[in-house]
Amino acid sequence: MIFQKSYDKLTRMIWRYLKDIFYVDSVSDTGIVQNLNYDNSHAQKKLLICYTANGYFTNMECKTGRTIQQEIFKIVSTFSDFGYCIDIISCNHEGSFNLVSQKHYDLIFGFGENFFKMTCLQPDALSILYMTENHPAFSFREEGKRLEYFYKRHGRKVSFQRSGRYYKLHHLEKKYCHVITLSDTFSLLSQYPKPYNIFPSGIINQRFKFNAKNHLAARKNFLWLGSTGAIHKGLDILIDVFRQRDDIILHICGLNKYEKKLLSIPKTKNIIEYGYIDISSDIFLELMNYCSFIILPSCSEGFSTAITTGMLHGLIPIVMKDAGFNRLGSYAIFLENYTTEYVNEKLTEMANETPERLNELNIQVFQFARESFVISKFGADFKNIISEILSREN
């Protein structure tokens, strides 16, 4: 006890001297926000959201390049409308869990280790699992296949890059009251008779103008827009296909330095690597004119915001069947196989599609995206889902 008091006193003294130096870092990495929509005039229902709180410490006038913050604001707005006092903690940060573990909640929403632990700690609370990724069993299985295929072609062992970061197998062994997923529902039907679907939003370059495109040239250009987990997202397969050809062009955006080195991108005229690009930039607008397609042969997704963003600017999506995109239906080109031979054939087919057909699909994709992937639609759909859940519970 004496040692603990001395330790606490020492850490407070050190922090007083260091906090100004690390002020910006400590604010941007804050793992908890408490008492949103607090009203002491009556007894309020209490809600815990296990996701991320950093949107409340971000200057939203700056372009963040992410949709998460805007969607969390809509989630908070919905629960506020239903009268909840809301705490938000980081989904995996142990320190933030310790700050709320003694509080009582009527509803627990979110995902990650903290969501799992809080629902175990308070089993009587209404629990809503929010799936921003595919089922972890599906994701591990499919990413494992891709890693084996990469090893078969290149003789290099690579560890799992995406699966299991936020959704672990033991998290899904437990049954929650309800589940909302951004992905397809087939992997959840064994546990949940009625999983809820919702589309994520995307990012829009406000200077973009939808005009008729020269698909005769643009059909030879394919955009891969991604982030961490390039093998999971099928970029290695695309590079192996494009390195053998010179008649089609691959534009790569969002690849980090480590994975750029891992994939050994060849210096050829038909594979262009841009690094990170700002969606609000001129370069992004140019790519929207260059390309007919956005391609993401990912093995498993919640529902990629790279795809929603591309579609919001009229790009025709080429994605894997049963990887999380099945709800796109006729608005997407589906890959049935991820082998380089099959992908090569499919790209030839798309690069030779008639400009008239591509123009028609271009218009349909753009209209569908502007109806489905805007933040106002996300907010309305989320509110309808929560309203139905609460009505069923009451």
C-alpha cells in the first residue's frame, strides 16, 4: 500500500513536468469520452460505446481521410435522441476499460476486447455487436488462403495482416442480444435469426463533377485504393498480373512503405504507385477521369470505404464474390476466383467492354452510390435499426 501511494505520487510529479511536451499527442490519443447528452433533471439510461473517441479530439475542419468519425457522430446523435447518457471508450485500450468498469450501463454497443469484457461483466445490459469487418472465422480462413497463395508464388512467409485485430474468435463465440454488420450476413445466421445490415459512408471530393467519360481509354485503367493489409486486399495478385502486361494500367493509392517493399512493385509504365493521396486533391480528381474501374480483390471486408468512395465518383467496382460486397448486386463486377490466371482473364474482359455498356454502368453506379453511401443515409438507416431493436426489447 505504501509502495503504491509512493508510485502514484511519483508518476503524478513526472506527468506535471512532461504533460505540456506531449499535450497534442495525449489529446489525440485520448481513449475515453464520458457523459455525452448528460441530463441530471431525470434518471437517464446509460450507454457505453466501445469503438473510438478520437473524433471528439479532432479538428473536423481538416480533412481526416476517414469516415469513422462522421459515422460515430451519427451513432451518438441517434442514441442521444433516444435519451441515453453516453460514454465512449477505445475498443481495445485497457486503460479506458478500467475507467468505466465500475459503472452500470443499460446498453453496451460496439466491438473489440473492451466490448467483450463489458458484456461479460454486465450480462443484464442490452448488447449490440457492431461488425465493421467480416466474421473473424471467415476472415482468418480466407486470409490464410491468400498468404499460402503468396508463398506459393513468391516463396515468402508473411504473417496475418488484418484478421484478428479487433474481432477475435472468442468475441464471436459469445452470443449478444443483437448484431449490426456492414458486411454480408451469411456468416452470422447460425447465431442470429435477424442480423441487421447497414452500408458505411464514403468520402466525396466536393469539386468532383459527374460528366461523360472517355471509356475507350479509361477502360484500360484500374484503381486500387487501400490501406494496411495489401495481401489481404489482393494487391499482390494484381501486381503479378499487371507486371506481365503492358496494355492495361494499375494505379495504386494508399500503400505504406513496408508493404511496398514486401510486394516488390516493379518499375514499369503500367503500374503507378502514388502512396497516400488526399481524396480532396487534384490528383484524386484526375484518377477519377483516368479510370473506369476501382478494383479490390480483397478476401474479406466489412464493406470497404475505398469502394464506397470510388463509387461515389462513378467508378465501377470489381470485387470478390462472398467477401462482403454481395449486396451491390448488379452495381458491381464480381470475381469468382482469386488466381492470377482467372483475374488476368477477367481484366481482359473488362478492358475490352464496350464504352456504351461502361457508360451505362457508370451512371447506374454513381446514382446508386449517391443514394446509399452518403452520411445522411447512414444516419437515417442506423436510427431505423436502433428504433426497431429498442421497440422489440420493450
